[in-house]
Amino acid sequence: MDLLFLFFSLLLSYLFFKIWKLIDSKQDKDCYILDYQCHKPTDDRMVSTQFSGEIIYRNQNLGLTEYKFLLKAIVSSGIGEQTYAPRLVFEGREERPSLQDGISEMEEFYVDSIGKLLERNQISPKDIDILVVNVSMLSSTPSLASRIINHYKMRDDVKVFNLTGMGCSASLISVDIVKNIFKSYANKLALVATSESLSPNWYSGNNRSMILANCLFRSGGCAILLTNKRSLRKKAMFKLKCMVRTHHGAREESYNCCIQAEDEQGRVGFYLGKNLPKAATRAFVENLKVITPKILPVTELIRFMLKLLIKKIKIRQNPSKGSTNLPPGTPLKAGINFKTGIEHFCIHTGGKAVIDGIGHSLDLNEYDIEPARMTLHRFGNTSASSLWYVLAYMEAKKRLKRGDRVFMISFGAGFKCNSCVWEVVRDLTGGESKGNVWNHCIDDYPPKSILNPYLEKFGWIQDEDPDTFKVPDAFM
């Protein structure tokens, strides 16, 4: 009997040890954000209304029709007067960019952001185990990742990934790479650098689908420190709960809606097709189907299924009620209360229409989409780094409390929709983040009203006659 008792005691001890070891090993695979630093370019790169007019007017390939189109686009874009552009635009060389212009723009970003991030956290560049760099529209040799390694003199065995061509959703792809490495390697520190090089990608032609990109994209970037080190867990800001990536590159319509190409005159630009909203909606819906069960409580999922069942029964009884009469690509309401599982929504600032569309689909109110709206207004569309400016706005507004969940949603060429959920590990309501890019102006947001300076200054163009129109001397 004693032997039998001893046997079962040893067996239980062994099972307990195995279970504890399994749980313990899973904790080493968790992905945390230790800190992040958004880039704020210098004030001499700020794009005012007056300067925007000068840039547009000095393009000799534009006529009155294109001027009117650009005015309409920028007026409805939601972008303000404090966004930033590359230096060559201020020097009037946007039609004659060099490779060095693009490299210099990226150097200005990573020297500022990575330097501040490492210094604030008292981390040596040699402590970095993994480096992921994503800049979609600049591919140099040596790579940008190699330039960062050289500048900061990182270790010889640092694991390096240099991503190009991944579009505005690239930063979540970079995080996904880090997350997967953390599954195999414990006690690691990763650095993600996300930005976009605008200098060599200015379009100087008159194709409407290409000049639109000049209105939307602005300079920016972000450096992010991630870890699965146990010793740094208590210092972490966010913990990654789940991530879902959707890629519709196999669909010709989705693949061609957002692409770098040449116009009829051979000028390279970024083409934004009319079917872009439809492709984005399709990718968004597919992504939501996968991530929704991961982030919402069972009670909300059951409620939605019952609601959907009742709706289908009503449509069968009266088929005419099943028609929405909405144009293709119009985002439909998901019919799910996402606020039962999510407290904050970090939406990619692709444009006013993108923010409004996601807000409508997820049934969000103005408070929920305010961070994205204000980010678009203050910094513009900074491509893959825009999500982190939105997150920084939430932090600066002291909205993020321990246990809150943040839903990130991004879109990118290909066509892709990537999303993830972060859990706030500790209260971020004390304003302790000294490097927050919003600290200098957060009290001014949101403004009581956002007046459109472009319409006020250039609205007269809409009334001009094409036969008598002449570019004002002030802009020559």
C-alpha cells in the first residue's frame, strides 16, 4: 500500500512538473511591447496650405481639370496644415529625386527614433537580438537594415529582416515575424523600424489615379521595442493577444487596385484604382470572420448568430428586404458589438473615407474614431507607421488602462488586411511616456472645429474657366 501511494505521489509530482513546465515555456513565447517612439520631423519640413499650392502649381503637366480634382481630393482628405514632407520637396527637386534623397530621409528617421528609444530605455544596440525593418518603396544596397546595423554597431549574430513592397500594413507583418521568432527563442529583444520613403516616389504626371497619392502620403515613422524576456515583463506596455493576416493577392481585381506603375508617358507613380474600396471591403470582411471569434465573448457570438438566423428567416419570407441598394464596395455594418471585447480601436489613417468606412462597419462612435481622425489631421497618412501615431494619441489622452484591449486594423497593397489585438499590461494614464510625439500639442486636440484651410485659400479654382485659366504669379 505504501509503495502504491509512493508511486501515485511520484506520478502526480511528475505530471505537475510537466504541466508547470509547459505553462512556463509558453510564457517565454509571449510577445510584449516594451516601448515605442514615433518620429516627429523638424518644423522646417511642415507642409502649410500656401506651400501645398506652390507644389501643385509648379507641376507643368497639370491643367485646370487636374487642379480642380486635386483641390476636391485634398479638401475631403481630412489632412491639416501640420503634416511633414521630404526635404527635396522644399528644395523644388521632387521631379528629379536621387537615391541619396530617399536614403537621407530614412536616416533622419531612424537616427532620431531608434536613438531616442534605446536611450530612454537604457538599452545598448548590442542588446538587440532581432531587427525587422519595413520600408515599402525604397530598396537599397546595402539594405536599410544593414545601414541601421552599421550606424548603431549591432552584434554580428543579430537576426535581420528587411521588408519592401508590403504597403501600409507592413508594421503588423513585422510584428508577426517577431512573434513567430519568439515562439522558438526565449529571452530575446527585438527592434522593429517602420517607415516609408516618399522622396524618390513623387509622381509628376497628370494621371488622376496617381496624383492622388501625392495628396495623401506624408513623412513619418516609428521604432518599436518588443521582448519575451521575463525580467522585462513588468516594464512592458502591451501584450500581443492575437493576430490575423488576410492576403487577396490571388484575386486579379484586388492585386491590381493598388500598384506602383508607369503612366502613358513613362512616369512612375502609385496607382490607386476605383475598385480599391471594394477590394478593401472584401479583405476586411474576410479578416473579421477569422479574428472575431478570437476577441469577443461567447455571449456576443451567440447573440449575433441568433440575430443572423432571424434575419435570414425574414429575408426568405420577404426577399425584397434582403436588398441593400448600396453601390459595390460600400462597407456594411458587421452587426456585432465589438465593444464587448474591445475598448479601443486603432484604425489605419489611409484617408477620411477609410476611417469613416471602418467606423461604420464596426458601429463605432466619434470617441472611438477620434484618435484616427486626429492622427490623419496632424500627421497625415504615414503609411505603415500610422497605427503607432494613433496608439500614441490614445496614450497621450490617458485612455489606456491596465487590462484594456486595443484592436489594430491596417490595409496594404497586394491586397492585404492585417489586424491584431494588444492588451494593456500596466496603466498608461500617468503621462509617463516622455517620448510621446503628441505631448507638445495634445491639449489642442480634438479642436472644437476643423476648418478646411485648402478650401478657403484655393476654393476659387472651382469657378475658373478652362479657356481663360492662368496659374497665379505668386506660385510661379
